[in-house]
Amino acid sequence: MKYMLLVCGDDTADASDMPPVEPWVEDLGDRGVRLHGHRLALPAEAVTVRVRDGEVLRTDGPFAETKEYVAGFDVLECDTLEEAVQAAARHPVATIGAMEVRPFWPMGDEEDPEKAVRALDAELTEAARERDVERMLACYAPDVEVFGGHRAHRGIEAYRKAVHEMLTDTAGPVTREVLELSVRADESIAFSHARIRMRATRADGTPLDDVLRVTTGYRDLGLRWAIVHEHVTLLTETEDPEEA
């Protein structure tokens, strides 16, 4: 279970004797409890936005005038709420401020990041088989970066040209067979490592049969996941695809 830990400072407290935060971060990071987090700027640098009757109201400063404020956040992965509370109690700021521990909202199966990434990969396979350029490109973010061989394609339009070139050089269906796919994902970012076999018939009638090592980065764009980075390496004939 994931928990959001809101680190609440107190601008009236004396922090001169507070222990450093780094050992807490290092300990929980080494044990896989702290996934990520960051310190926030002071409340004076905040901007509060409200919309009333269609008018955007902007106020410099925090939404509430109080001596306590959110100074940072950490995302924890714990088996129980009690374990998250114990981790929060060891945070140095707990001695001068407060720590709010709040569970993440449970995700349904349709929101599972790993399932979303695997579904995106399956969509890419089907789009390649259908030679549907727009369907293939819909799997990528507008600012995608794709690297392969000695070529780099930055942005969806540059990659569009590469996809068109690939389809122009082949005839008939393009078979994209996923030999191996491992995925690591959290709520907004994911990475995968795969071995993919691409088979087709070249325009001159000769067969195309390549095994690729593909490392892919994904990002949750809000309503969909998309590929934001892809690195493709062609395995040589001397490399065993089962061992690579």
C-alpha cells in the first residue's frame, strides 16, 4: 500500500537542533520504503488560485494563514498504516512540526500502471501488423525521443518519417513478436525491457527477420499512457536472442 507523507513545518519552531533529514531518506530508500519525494519552497512563494463565477482569482501566498505549512512530501510503500506511521515518527521534522500520513486512493484494475503499459505494447503490436501509422504513433507522446543505431528521432513528426520509411521498405503485414517483456511501473512513470522479433517482407522480396533489444520509458499523460523514450538495439547474428 502506498502512503503520502505530508511534511508539515512550523514557522515558529526552532529547527537549529533538528537532526539532518538525509539519514532518514537514505535508510528508507535502501529498504524500498521511500519511493520518492521532494522539499517544497516556503509558503511565501506559493500562489493560491480560485475560480469564482468564471473569474480566476489569484492570491500570492498559501491558501490559509497558519503557522504550520506543508514543507515537503514523501511517498512510502508500506504493508500497513502502522508501518507508515512508524516511518513518519522517525522523520526529523516530526520533532518540531507534524507529519500527515494519508493512504493513496485504491486503484482499480483499469488503473493498474503495469497493465496499462502492457496493453499499450499490445496495441503497438496490432498497429504494426495492420501497418496503421497513426495508430502506431498514438502510442507515443508528442515529445518522444527514439534512438536506434546511429539515428535519433526527437519529436513525433521526426519519428513519423521513420515509421513511414520502415513501412515503405516492407510489403504486407509487419509481425512484431514480443519474446520477453519486463515492466517496472509506479503511478506516473514506467520502464520496460523487451526482446522483440520483427518480421516482414522487404519491398524487393527478401525477408526481414530482426531481433531487437528495446528499452522503453512511459509517462502517464493524464487520460492515457504514452511512450516518451525508446532505445532500440539490433542484436547481431552472433548473439543468442535467448541469452541477450
